[in-house]
Amino acid sequence: MYIGFLNPQGNFDKNDSYITEHPDFGGQLVYVKEVALALARKGHKVDILTRQIIDPEWREFAEPFDAYPGVDNVRIVRLPAGPPEFMRKELLWPHLVQDWVPNILKFYQQQGDLPDVMTAHYSDGGLCGVLIEDKISLPFTFTAHSLGAQKMDKLEVNADNLEEMDEYYKFRYRLLVERLSMNRSALNITNTRQERFQQYTHQAYHGAVNVDDDTRFAAIPPGVDPAMFSAESRAYNEEIAYELILERLARDISEPRRDLPVILASSRLAPKKNLLGLVQAFAGSQKLQELANLVMITAGMDNPLQEEAKDKQTEQMVLAPIREVIREHNLWGKISAFGVPDQPALAATYRFLAKRRSVFALTSLFEPFGLGPLEAAAAGLPVVVTKNGGITESLQQPERDYGLLVDPEDPTDIARGLEQLLSNPQEWEDFAQSAHKHVLQNHTWEATAQEYLNHIEQILSLPLTRSREELLPIHPYFLDPTSTNEIPLAELSSLYFD
């Protein structure tokens, strides 16, 4: 089978350069890469289609083609869209219509061979899937990763700030594209059933897809790479990672405390990740401070507690409040934050800190799935995670719980979960061993890829036939993105508020 992955934002390269250093990068790129590689290992041909970037800040993304070492049948195909330099995803919309989709069609026409199916990722990939399917009847699946209406909810968008929020996030395009994508895709792939029944039922998506129709949805959880994250694995830079951790602990942690276990968080520096809540929990618990240090693996910054972030939003909304709590509670010498170079180094970090009987924490205000805790558990760390989101479907099973769930908006409850594991050796051992086994048996990329294949084979064997009346019309802007066809703010307001 020949499968194309539509993922215009961010980028991909053989070295995973900057994979966690920008809001457009991170987990979604890891997801696409790992599913693509797992499909290729099963003998299928895969193209990862993304945007070409010719920019001195992002030199790795300039060549038209790239590949991952040791995998012959996965190509990274970079095609131009708009100006050559890097652009954040919110600014790509007109360039996808005018350039990227036509360049994809031209590329395959010249090649003389089309994929059998496309799988589209995030709303921008979804738009491209819609337009390609409309032109050449190539079916596509839609994996949203996150939906715009929930982001608007979290940002507390209201009638007074709607115009300001839309100016940056371009919600007027995103919500209409998400409606088109879930309506016209052959299948909507979610990480969890919770995502399907809680996010797709938002009033902004009414009339786009019937969430009760099992033929239109499949819940396929992401996985981990056992070769990278298993407690028994070893990275190519394992010892270098160990040295880096010791150096950073020596830099930030007072000498008498350097051998303590740590409370470990690893995420982007985004407000929704709620690192502030974790720091507040640590600050408010003398017991936690006696038992462990707090360590945050922060993407793109090596010393964020001391250095100002380049991004104003990150500095003002994430780092400044954290530093204020550290100063107020005199946590210097008990807390560290730094970056690691790549995914293998992150896996090595998990293994190193598991040997110290540390605990992994994910305290996001909401987490659609949460791959980080599964990777940490595979490496031997017990996990304390937010109760808000899809991760509960992976960690809460009928026979037992494989992690401790906490209220991310209650620092006292966060501290309770952490104290439970750090103060009780038997509890730590029980959760560490059971979660490790559970993840490696049930949540691997091979299993994720196989589920994709099962559903794609069904799509191709029984093509979806829907009447034109069932299909939402493509807004003129997404056919010709000119000011004449601009989507009015009132249309977004009507969808979201009414």
C-alpha cells in the first residue's frame, strides 16, 4: 500500500532537528514520524508531505527530499508554499490553497504514481486533504490532534476579545476547516473515545459530523517506541545524557540535595501545560521539598529559570510567574530546568532518573492524550497525571490504575499524588512495574500503525459513498483566498457562540 501523510506545519528531517523547539513542532511531528516508520516497517510505501523552508534559521528543512536512516520506503517530501522562510502555522492558510496543494498534485502527476490514501494531520493538513479529495477523489483520514473550539474555550474567548484572539490565532479559518475536514474525511481518527464524544460534540461542530456514527470514527491511541524508551534500551548518547543531567543538577541544585529523587516534568513551555501549577504544588509542600527536587525538561531553552525567553508569550505567561513562585518560596537550590538535545537523550534522562526512584508529572489543564507519561512509564518511572483528558483511558483500566490522577487546578491535590509515590517505596515500585509492563504490551507505535492499516484497508475496500447534500460546501476562501472571499468575523462568532 502507498500512504501519504499531509502535515504542512513544522517540519521533519532525519536528525529530528528542533522537534520540540517551537509550538508548531513537538508531539504531532513525533506522532506522524513514528506512525509512518511503523507502517514502513510493515512493508508499505510512505510519503511524509511537508512544507519546504529555505531560511538560515532552519537550514535542515531546505532540501526537497530527505529520509530516515535505515528505512528505505519512507520519504520526507518538502514542497514550497508561500514565502521561503519559516512561517508559524496560523499564517499558512492562503499559501496552502495557492501553492502547497497545487504543488502536491503537480508532484504526483510528474511522478506518475499516486498514494492509495492520504492521512491528514491537524486542521491545516485537513484542509489539504479536503482540497485534494475534491479535485482527484483521493480518500483521506483526518487526525485533528487538537480542535480549535477547545483552544478558544481554554483562552476564554468572548465577544469582547474575539477579534483580538482571531487576529493571532486565525480561528475563523481553523474552525471552518475543521468542520470541512471531519465532514469530508473517510474517517476521523481520535486518540481516545473521550476526544470523540467530548470535543467533536462542541457546538461549533454541530452539523459537521455525527459523533454517534461508528463508521465515521476510530479511536487509535498513540504509542511509544520500545527500542528508544524501554527501561532496558540504551541510546546512542546515553552516557552523554547522564553527564548533562549531572552537570545541570550541579549548576542548579544545592550540593547536599543532588542525589535526591526528582519530580520530573517534560513539556513545551505553554500555559496549558500548567508547569506553574506543578511549581506551586512543590512550593506548598514541605514534605515534597524534603523528599525530592523538581526538574523540568524544557524544549528549546537550557536555562529558562535564569534566561529570558525569546518568545514574549512564553516569557510573560509561563516563565515569569514560575520565577515569582520560586523567589517567594525560596526554592533556589531545589529546582532545575534545562533542555536535552533529542528524543534518545530524553529517554536516557527518564532511565537515569528512574534509577533514583523519581516520579514523572504531567499537570496540564487539559491533555487530549498525553504521550509523555507513557514514554516515561516505559522507561521505568511511575506517573502522576492530570485527570482532565484522554490519558485516563490509557492509565485507568478495569483491573487497576496504572498512574495516579490529580486535579491540575489544585496544587494540594498535585502534591498529594506526588507525596504518595515518593514517600512509599512499595507504592513507587508497584506503579513503576505495572505501568512499564502495561505500556509495552498495549501502547506501541506498531499497534497504532496496525490500527491505521486495518481502517485504511476497510476504506479502500468499501469506498465511502455520501450524497452531495451530506457534504458541507467548501467556503470560497479555501478555493481562492482573496479579500473578496474573506471569511467575516461574524461567521466565526455565529459558529462559536450561537
